[in-house]
Amino acid sequence: MNKLWAHLVEVQAAPEPWIMALSALAALLIVSFRTSWQLSRGLITIAHEGGHALMALLSRRKLQGIRLHSDTSGVTLTRGRPTGPGMVLTALAGYVAPSLLGLAAAWLTAEGRVHLLIATMLLFLVCMLLLIRNLYGALILLATGGAVFALSWYAPDSVQQIVAQVAVWFLLFGGVRPIIELQRKRRRRQAPDSDADQLARLTFLPGGFYVLFFLAVAGAALVGGAYLMSPL
């Protein structure tokens, strides 16, 4: 047990600045191109629905389960009052969750706690798996968790560090794009039940306000993460 804990809290030296730059560029390209984004967007959905689920638990709503779909959409099912602070906070948490997770991951990576970051990611995925209520969602989480476990078990520290860098930047960049996509759909009246529109019905503020709020949080997390990850 002591050896495991020592391994988890072991501090790794910061990678070369060019590795950090290439990792950020790789993540930006993944998020920017349509094909790579469609293949990887499900990872952002996992974080999104995980944010809803965590806030539902914290606000004492009854969490019934999570579904992840092949079109990279997802839904978190809860029970409780249809209005009130708990419902508002639960709806607020989804779009900001990937960016906030990215910011937390950036802090751990900047501190050299890559092993702890990977272990935390595994724990998060296991908790999500316990809440999944459809086969496709379970398969996606098992595949993702298996890849993370293989990384932690077989990959050398240098490879783990590079993957961690790319993952952090992917969460930070990937947290922004769905918000932009959300506003495009809202403009075309294709997302009447989006989180922003649900929040508009729950409060006196318009849906556009919540889109701006999501974007502000994601932008602040991106700037904060970039500052933490900067070699300067």
C-alpha cells in the first residue's frame, strides 16, 4: 500500500517545452477537424454527463442513471423537484464540466502528478460505469477505461506524460467547441430542450445568457490551464 501511494504521488519532471507545444497543437487539431472531432467527442460527452451526475448528487437529487449514445449525445436521468436550486445547478454543470476537469488536470500535470491524474481518471470512469444504463455507454466506458488502465500499467512515464498533456489540452479545447455548436443549433431552432433552454425555463434569464456563461467559464478555464501548463 505504501509503495502504491508513493507511486501515485511521485512527482515527474516537466517535459521539454516543445513537447508541451506539440501536445497543445495535437489536441487543437483533434478538436478542429470534423472527422477527428466526431471520433473523440464522446469523451467530452462523458465529462459533460459526469458533471450533471456529480452535481445531482451534491444537490441531493436522486440519480437514476446515465445514457451515452452513438451520436455522441448523452442524458443524465435524475428525480426530484422539477424546479429549484438543485435542478438549476444540475443543468448548469454539464457544459462547464469538461473545461473545469481540464483545469484541474492541468494543475495536476503542471505539478508533475501524472500518476495521480491517471488514477483519478480511472476512478472517474469506474464511477461512471456504475451509473450507465445502456449497453453502448457501458462499452464506451469499458474501452476508454481499458485504454487508460493499459497506459498506466504498460506505458513508460515519458509516454504517460505526453498522453496526459494531450488529454489536458483536449479537455480545455474540447470544452469550448460544444458550446459554440450549441449556439448554432439554438439559432436554427434545433435544440429546444438544450441545457441552456431548460435553464431559461427554470429561471428568469434567457437561454443566450447561459450560453455566454458556459463560454465564459470554458474560456477562463482555457486561459487558466494554459497559464498552468506554460513552461515560462
